[in-house]
Amino acid sequence: MVKKEEILDILNKYDKDITIATLGSHTALHILKGAKLEGFSTLCITVKGRDIPYKRFGVADKFLYVDNFKDIAKEEVQEKLREMNSIIIPHGSFIAYCGLDNIENNFLVPMFGNRKILRWEAERNLEGKLLKEANLRIPKRFKPEEIDRTVIVKFPGARGGRGYFIANSKEDYYKKINLLKEKGLIDDKDAENAHIEEYVVGTNFCLHFFYSPLKDEVELLGIDRRYESNIDGLVRIPAKDQLDIDISASYVITGNIPVVIRESLLPEVFNMGDKLVEAAKKIVPPGIIGPFCLQTLCTENLELIVFEMSARIDGGTNSFMNGSPYSFLYSGEPLSMGQRIAREIKLALKLNRLEEIIS
Ligand code: ATP
């Protein structure tokens, strides 16, 4: 694991002009825009062709070109990032391309947040442990023989909902698993590691929080719901026609829609955010720093069931680049998650407390 002292040594060598850097993908637009609005210099790590949005929207002061996104872990790239006094903001794509092993052991660039917690959201078993420790409601899990209701079946690794399927019984489950194997879409190992959980019939709310260690406070900055293919197209086909066509549903996220939750649910929403922050402090000290997300389904009994979490900025924050109804309530201005991160770094610099929010 990268040692905190090594990172602090690097930070001590930085001069005052910090650069906020991230990989040009995922949530980079508002991370960089937010940093610029807070007066930081910004850097987009990119490959030819993928730089277009960051150029066209003018959110990056500097570009660092690599041949392949995977090269961000290379020593020479790290060296350049350090030369520019960079603080990296990790997001889903950054983590995927840099790789958790590299982030944990080789990536010697100061990073906003707690790099140790990233594995806890990436691996389903660790994620489940953290959610349980936080005492949050999660979908009931099943072994194939136990299936007694509608379940959703997920496979290991971040597949973005690809290949997930619904089953209504043990027999249905095995039939569909065998079909996927026959088509070569999964192998025996995938089948063994299939994660089977109760299909929660409810409405989707992805809750975007920010925990400020400097203020010791959990803020709710926005909520989105997911726009998924092909399921959101499939449900536009009348039921009787659906039965005639042979299309399996998939849950690939293609977009995000901003949403607000009924106001009477907000006490519970804050309670859930607080509980996760407390649990993370215990299990992966110093815990969550900055953005995190709880992906929930709200049942007709108004219970919020958490089916997934992110312990870093989540893609759904793109739904409020110009602020959300909730972030507006804090500052009376259109605050994005990216700008909130930059604001925390700015405050830490002012208070000389950067080491509390960096790893
Ligand atoms: P990502 O990590 O990119 O968010 P993922 O591959 O981990 O995606 P999930 O977020 O677990 O996938 O699920 C994708 C979608 O599947 C959800 O947005 C939701 O529509 C549906 N889904 C997942 N779990 C459940 C559940 N228990 N009940 C009902 N629907 C679910």
C-alpha cells in the first residue's frame, strides 16, 4: 500500500499552484469545470480523439496525452503529474484504467479521498460487508436452490448491467444460465460466482452525498435515476408484443435523469448517508472522504433498499453539473459535485489540513 508519508513528502515539494487532474472520461467535465470555478489550474489526461469534449467545453487548461488510457499507471505519466503539482480526482474510469493494484501500491501521485476504500466498492463481497456494517437495507441474497421469488442475477466484475437476467424459480434460473453458457456469454466460473438477489420492485433513486472531514458533515448534493438499455426501450413495447419477440432484457446504463425524492423521505436519506460514513470510518479508516453514492430502490412501503454503492464520485453526478435542487439549498448557487470537491481542497489548503483529505 502506498504510504501516507510518501504522499505527504510529494505534497510538501509542491508549490502553491496545485493542478486538479483527472482522466478525461466519466465525470471529468464537472470535476474540471468545478476546479476552474474555484480558481485551480486543471489537467485532463486523455488520448487523441477522446479530448474533444474537454476542448470544446473549455474545461481543461492543460492536456496530458497518453497512447492508451491504461498508460496512466506508467511511471513517466506519474512523474509528469507530480511535476505539475497534481492532485488526482479518482472516478470510475480512472480506477478501471489505472487498476486497483496500481492505485494501492504504485501510483505515487496525491489523490483526493481514501484510496484504500476503492476496493471496498469494487468487490461485491467487500461492498456487502460495508453495507451490512452500516446496517443499511440490502436485497436478500439467494443460492440457486433457494430461489422462491423473482430474482436478478448479476455476474462478477463491472459489466455495467450487461448480461444481468431475471429468474422466477430455480428451474428458470438454470435454464437461463445454461443458455448464456451455450451462447458463450458466460463461462463456468462466471456461473459459479453468479450473484443472485431479490428483484426489488420499486423506483430508482441514486443518492449523491459528500462527506466533508473538515466540517465533519454529510451533505446531500443531488439525486438521479438511471436510463438503461435495453430495458427502458423494452418496456415501451406493449406486453402482448413483448411475449412474441425473443429479446432478453439488459440493464446497461446509458444516461442519467435528475430526480427529487419525496420530502418526507429525506430524514431517512440523511440517516443512510450518516450510517455509511460511520461504518466506513470503522472498517476502512479514515473512511469515506468526499463524494459517495447509494443506489437505491424505493418500495411501495417507502423503504429504501440499497443495491449498490460507490465510495467515490458516481457517474450520476453528471445529472447536476449546473447544480441540483439539493445543492442549491446549501449555497443558493448552482453547485456541482466537482466544484464541491474543489471547494474542500481549497478550504483544506487554507486551513493547512490537506493531509486529512488526501491519500
Ligand atoms: P454500475 O456499477 O455501473 O452502476 P453494475 O454493473 O454494478 O452497474 P448494478 O448497478 O448492480 O449494475 O445494476 C444495474 C441495474 O440493474 C440497476 O440500475 C437496476 O436497474 C437493476 N438492478 C440491480 N439490482 C437490482 C435489484 N436488486 N432489484 C431490481 N433491479 C435491480
